[in-house]
Amino acid sequence: MDDIEDLADEDEAGWEDQRRAHQDIQARVQGQRGCVVVPYPDLRAGQQITRGCAANAEYEAHLANEEENVYHPFASKMEWEVTRWAKLRGLSSTALSDLLAIEGISERLSLSFKNANELNAIVDHGLPTGRPKFKREQIVVAGEAFDIYYRDVIECVKSLYGDPDFAKYLAFAPERHYSDEDETIRLFHDMHNRQMVKKLDKDNPGGTIIPIIISSDKTQVTLFRNKSVYPVYLTIGNIPKEIRRKPSRGAHILLAYLPCTRLQHITNKASRRRTLANLYHACLRRVLAPLKSIGVDGLRMASGDGALRRCHPLFASFVGDYPEQLLVTGIKFGECPKCDVDADDTGSNTAPFHLRNLTKVLDALAALDEGNLSFVRACAAAGIKPIVHPFWEDLPFTNIFRAITPDVLHQLYQGLIKHLLGWLSAACGGAEIDARCRRLPPNHHIHLFSKGITCLSRISGTEHAQICRFLLGIVIGIRLPNNLNAGRLLRAVQGLLDFLYLAQYPCHSLESLQLLDDALDLFHENKDIFVDLGIRSNFNLPKLHAARHYSAMIMMFGTTDNYNTEYTERLHIDFAKDAYRATNHKDEFVQMTRWLERKEKIIRHDKYINWRCAGAEETMPYHLCPPDMTFRRLQSVSKHPTAKAVSIDKLIEDYGATYFREALARYITQLNHANDPIPLHSQTLDVLAQDVHFPFRTLPIFHRVKWLSVDARGHGDATATLDSVHARPQCNSGSSLRPRRSDTALVRVRVGQVRVIFSLPSKSVPLLFSPTVKVPTHFAYIEWFEPFTSAPDRHHGLYKLSRSLCGGEKVASIVPLANIVRSVHLMPNFGAVVPREWTSDTVLDHCNTFWLNSYIDRYTFSLFK
């Protein structure tokens, strides 16, 4: 027995050491230990040549505004506001014309235009070009001509690089960031491609690399007519990723609309696929052709503040889902678009692989001059499809296989997590999983699927992300067929979820990347449980193999939020769907491009007006630094209480605050004696608390506290609600009855259930506290859970919690509201079969033990992992 106890102590000590090591890694990644910036060795990189005219001043010169009218060519602020509303809020031209046709509208608003056509004429002729205009050209492939609408890629780069809103944020030379003074723990976040700079410096030092990020994805713009468009988007890596990933900031530009033909007249499927691939590459080859010479020679380019530098726009990375990656690289389905791993080894975590040999591929492409048969054979030997002159063939410093980036949305959420849901449903039973989903307690971060998750169809990436937040907790305790050990299944799920969350860190270190690889190893070490259950025979999934490339790609191109396809999916709304809806669906691409050009002109003019109204001052440069991962947030309570006067009896009966009187009396006594030289014993405190009398009958009650985002990096981000805790009674909501809700929260270092959020009447404070006591503004009545154990469960990594009881009664107390750090979500310990009498509203009261859900958001994950 002693030997067993010693082993248990050693195991617990090992868990504790591992937890502390993980916390140290999290602290370094979050910048809590500081950041050391090491500039590029050659100080000439990104060097300014001279300074010219700033972008806003140059725009003002093109306006030809002889009058001191800030809103020129619009007559007044009212006319400008109407124009901006009409062009940016999705109003159709017909609707605007009908509005202005109402008698007296134009006169009352003092508008110089009477209909949409007159307004369009002002925008077309009175406003300078915001971004480059579209060109229409025909591309001939296999003897057939196809229309492509595109912009000059160099002008697009100039437009983004010279945008005044981005001027102070641009990065001109690569840097290395470390979390320690010894420069041993490197940090990775934004895109700093030192390799391109090194290659360029050999022949042409002192330039500024502009990494071009291209993404393409065909999307449907109608529900029934099956009409699609094929947009290509462009952005540059000099703009910080926090700006690039927000579509509202305009850091992406629509580069082209590719032909959407399906070539139905080509009956042979293989020939059709080959022709479509050649068409795609021929179009992109034409669009990106200017990069061949300018990428090497460079050209003078002005940033938004007027600083001129010699810039080299270079194709750096491609963002797309798996079919797009195969189309771009010419690799066959089922294989990896980046490396030479065999298709039958994509399910292995140990099979060796190497990046595909670009030289060998280029030699195969050059065999085109030797005839079709030699070309096809050479391409087959090189492992690619016979594509005639792929667009990346002649681009300088470009390795297309290295340029393919991870895709969190399609590879993880819509790929591996989708597979995992199917496997778990087959292993655990869909009915039991759905029963558990319906009985989860509410939380700000948890979407309650009232009908379960196994019956859902066409699950979106957002829904998969919501499911991941509770997926591990709902399979704990379920019995597997044939009494197989569930520990392997739990560890497999934990490994995949840990990989998913670690892969989305906005900042990584070499240490956290090792945790990423360890999480993937954990899944592979336990994945055979699905084979033993008869669910899978192998794991040869290209998306699973792609996970092996994540660490290397993060070190090369920065964290995955630099190139997530989720951003381009959102761009489809602005650049494809809304643009199509603004047309009459006849010769739509001409109308779509014109609509987009007008919208971009309005957005550019809006920036100019804001600059003029702000005093026409140029902003100071911004110094790039790692993302803020300390999760700073601001606690907020409504200015006025939700219920102005609630009696203590109501708090006990309706809110469930059983021991509110005793807890408040103890808190008042404790606060009044906080400065005593000898702390009060518990018994003494209880005796003194009995003498406390409340000079009030009712209290003001608040039903929610929330946490708001902080613009830590100064990017001008809008405030958003990141978290909230509810504490409300049962009440009527329309025709239905809304149940009582008392959320769980982290109160400093301990978990409690928040029953009441309140404040004391201002007139009562001097009667209850001595003048020297600093009294908080808001308080919370908390029912406590036991403190955390020293280590989480070894099978799934979650901490076990139970109610804190004294003599069989719940332990409760009053705390300052500021002590509540954030909400937490507790997963009920369902056991083998969930009790059917439990509901989402009552499970916190009926269940005795819980698991702390560490997957509700990235902050909770980093805190409890």
C-alpha cells in the first residue's frame, strides 16, 4: 500500500510540474515576461529614400476644390451624409430614385441631385479614383475565349500600401521577437519573411519587401439559379494581421473576377478538369504578370505618410481550401499539396516527408517544348498534373509548395472536427450525446443546441466552433461498446481539441509550438480506439496530415490568423453577394465592378473628410509588437439597476440567495474590522455579525455584469462584449416564462455560482461602515465550489469540482463585484447515462460534481491548460 501511495504522490507531483511548466510557457507567449525586439541585421532594409506628398494631401490636390468646402464635390454635409448612406448601406438605385422623387424631399435636404443617375455622375466625375479601375480582357484556352475582369496588381498593391489609414502600422523590415533577454525563446506572430529579404539582399540590398497574399474561392451568389462568381482577393503582409483580418478595415482588395464556366460542352471529365485548371492558371498568369520584373527590380512606392521606399512586391503565400490548393499546385486529389508524403501515409504521424522539389517540377513544366506526350510523362514523374505554364512558374523567389498556408476553417473545423463528430456519434450513440447537449448549463460562450448536434445537417464553421467548446465534456463517462476503455477516446478528443486551440494562438513561441506538436501526438497515440470500435479502418486524410505542417508554417509565415480562409469567406458578402444583388442580373460583371468602384470612392472620400475634420494632422508611427495575449478587459455594469428595489425575502425566494442576510452581515463586520491587528476568528465574526442591523428594506439589483474589450494595440478597434455573467430570477418574457439563471464565475482563484449582483443604498453606507473603510460600489452573493485540486484528470485534462458544503448546507458569502474575473462553464458529471429529469435550467442544482470546461474560449484554455 505504501508503494502505491508513493506512486500516486509521484504521479500527482508530475502533473503539478507539468501544469506549472505550461503556465510558464503561457506567460512568455502572453508577453508577461517582456519582449526583446531584434531588428534585421542590415539596417538598410526598409530604408526610406525621401519623403513626398502624404496620401490625404495628394488626394486633396486631385479634388480641385477651389472653395473651403470640406465635403466637395458635395454641396453640404447633409448631401454628403445622404450620399454615404445611399452608397454604403445597400440601397438600390431604384429605391433611391423613388425616395428622391417624393415631392419636397430633395428641397428639404438641400440636395443637388434628383435621382440615382445624377448622384452616380457626381461620384464618377467629381471624386478621384479611390482604387484602380477594372479592366476586361479575353483569355483564350483550348481555342475558346473567356472574359476576365481584373485590376492592375501593382496599382492594387500601391493602393493598400499607400492607404493613409494604414500608414502608421506598416512594417518595412523584418524583425525577430524574443521573450527573454538571452534571445533563446523566439516569438512568432505577424508575417516577417526574412528569407525573401535575404535572397533579395544578395543582389539588391536596401529594399522593402511587400509580401503579397493571394486568395481565391468560387462562391454562389443565388439560392436557386446556381449562379456563381470566382473572386480573387489580395492583401499585403506589411499590414498587421489584426487589421487584415477585419473586413471593415478594408485591408483586402478585390483583384479579379475569374471566369465561372463549367465547360459542359467538353464531355470527357478528365479533359474538362484539365482545361479548367489551365484556364485558372492562364487568368492568374495574366493578372500577376507585372510581378515578374518589378518583384526583382523594385519601384518607388509611397506609404500613406508620403515616405518613399524602393519596394519589391513578391508573391508570398496562397490562402485557400483543399480543392483550391490542389488547383494552384497541380497536385492530385488525396495527396498533400506541400510535401511528397505518400497518400497511404497521410494518416501517420511518423512517416517521413520532404517539401516537394520545385526544381524537379519546373524541369517537368519545361518539357512542354518537347511535345505533349513528353510533357505529360514528365509531369507525372514529378507528381503534378500537366498544367500549361502555371501562374507561379516565372514569379521571382516563389516556391508555390512553401506558399500554401494552413487553413483552420476547412482543415480543422470543417475537416477534422467534422470527422470527429461522426466518430463520436457512432461510438457513443447519437441519442445519448444529444441528451447531454440539451442539459448543459447556460454560459455566455456556450450555444445551447436544444435539439442536439448529431441530427444537424450542413453544419457551418461557426457551429463547429460552438460545438468544440463543450465536445469533450459531453463524452466523459459514456460507456463504449464491448466495454472498451474510454480513456483512449477521451485522450484522442483532448489531443485534437488542444491542437485546434493551440493552432489559433495569435502569438507562438518555440515552446508553445512544441505543445502544439505534443497535442497532435496525443491524438495519434490514441486514435486507434476508433479502429477498435470498427468506426475507421485507417486515417489517411489529407487534412489530418496537413496538421503536421502547422508548426513549420507558423515559424515561416506567422500565426494562422495571418491567412485564415474565414476572412475571405466574409469578403464574399461585400465583393460578390452584395455586388451581384446591386445588378439587374444581365451582363452582371460590368455592373458589379462599377458598383464596387463607386463604393470604394465613397470610402476613400470618407477617410479624407475624417482627416480634414480632425485637423489634417499626420499620425505618429506605430511600433510593431507581439499581440496582446494578456486578455485585458474592462468590467462593466449598467448605469441603472435592472430592479430598483428588491426585498431580501425576494432575494431568498426568487434569486436563490438562501443565506443572504447572514452573508451580508458577515461581510459588513469583516470589512469594518479589516484593519484590526489580530484577524477575527470565524466564531467571533459570527457573534459580531448578529449585531448588524440593516437600515434598508430593499436593494437595487443588477441582472448582468459584462466584460468589454480593450483596444490594447491602438488599432482603433470598436468595443465589444467579450464575456458576461447573469444572475436573474424567473420572470415572464412575453407569452413564455423565462427560467431563473445563476451563472458560475471565477472569483479570483476559486469558482462560485453568482446568485445576486447588487449595490447598497448610498444613504445606508455611512450607517453600516466606519468612515475609514473603502466600500466597493457593487457586490455579488456567491455560493462556493471547493478549491481546485492540484492536478486535472489524467484522462481528459479537466479539473473536477463539487459544491462547498458545511454541515450539509451550501457555503456562501458576499464579495466585491470586482473580484469576479470572468465567467466559467461547468460540465455536469453525467455518468454513464444522463438523468432525464435534469434540464439546462436546473442541472447546476441537481448535479453534485462537475468538470471545469477549459474550452469555452482561448483565455480559459490558456488559464487551465
